[in-house]
Amino acid sequence: PGADFGGLPAAPVCDPAAMVACFSCVPPPASQRERKIYNVLVPDVFPAGPPSVDAPVPHATMKKISKLQEYCMFNPGKIGKVSRRLTRRIRQALAEGTPGHVRVGVSAYVYLLDHSSSEDRSYSLNYFNQELIHPPEELISSLVNHTDPFIRTQGFELLAAYIRAQSEVENQLSAVKPLVQRAARFVAGIAGGGGGAAASGAAGGGALEAGMRAVREYVVLCQRLKVLPEL
């Protein structure tokens, strides 16, 4: 008990346990909080100005994509957040009409998928299913059904990478079948002279080649799984 000074009430005695409980409610300073690194790495992949669609993805951008993949490799539990943020950024680029940024986002996905089947992998393509093929996002479907030939090309490239990352153990054969059939119809339409505007110019030619790659990857996967392709 505190001392009585001239009739004044004694000072309350502080309970150490109560003090600890009180201070535990105070949030730590920003320097000690867990950083959401993916909130830095994903936006950093996209240059301030959209790169030209007529030139390869800049080397500096590919280095940042590589850094993002390295983060995913060591933090597989964060891949869902990375994928959601990456998809949102691609959709933003679609809405803003910046195809260069769309290609950067697709290139990031392709790089992540290609490394999901490496020997030292810590994640698989299934970490990206929700954004790439399942409703409501269905990013690949949005791209391959786009009216712009360049955007459609990006969709076929992403589809080819997604199929290429599949294996006998982990695959989404039934989910990709309608997407591959869409690619096959596109290729057949151009081969039959019905491509129209979609087949004109370099962009249309790129979509044709990318569509053929997607179909080829599907056929190869079906061969590995010993099932008949349904085109």
C-alpha cells in the first residue's frame, strides 16, 4: 500500500500483470510490423509507362519478374495474394487500354508457371487456378475471348504456359478443354480463310501462332495422360 501523506489518499499500487496486458494492446511501431512485400513487388513489375508492344519485354522488367518469382518460391503461402493482385493489375490495364502492361502481367504469370514445374519448386500451377480458370475471375477466358488480336494473343500464350505446367499428377484437363477448343476454332477459322480482321497484320499472326502453341501443349498433355484430345 502507498504511504498516507497528510490525509491524502494513498497512491494506487500498479499491478505488473495489468501493465503488461495494457502495453500488449499497443500496436508495434511501423518498423516492427510485418511488411506485405508482395504489395511492393507486384506493382514494381509494371513500368510507369506501358512498354511498346512491338518490342520484347524490357530486361529490367524481367529482372523484377524474376525477383517476384523468387519471393513466391520462398513464400508459397503468399502466392494467392500475389496472384490476386497480379490479376487485378492486368484487368486495370485492360480497362485503361494499355496492352503493354497487359503483356507485362501475362509475362509475369508465364514466368511463375514455367518455374512451377522446376525441380526445386515449392509451389505448383494449382496455386493460380482461382484467378486463371475458375469463376469469377477466369482471366485466361477473358483474354482469349477479347476482341483485340494482341490481347487474344496474350491469352493464348498464358493458356499454353498454364497447360505446359501441368503433369500426370497435377492437371486441370477438363477446365482447359473449352479454352483449347476456343483456340482450335480460332486457328481453324484463319486456316480456312475466315479470320477476317483478326488474321490481318502482325497482331493477328501472333494470335494464330500462340493459338497453335496452346493447342499443341494440350495435345502433348493428352498424350502424357493417355487420353484422346477433344478438339
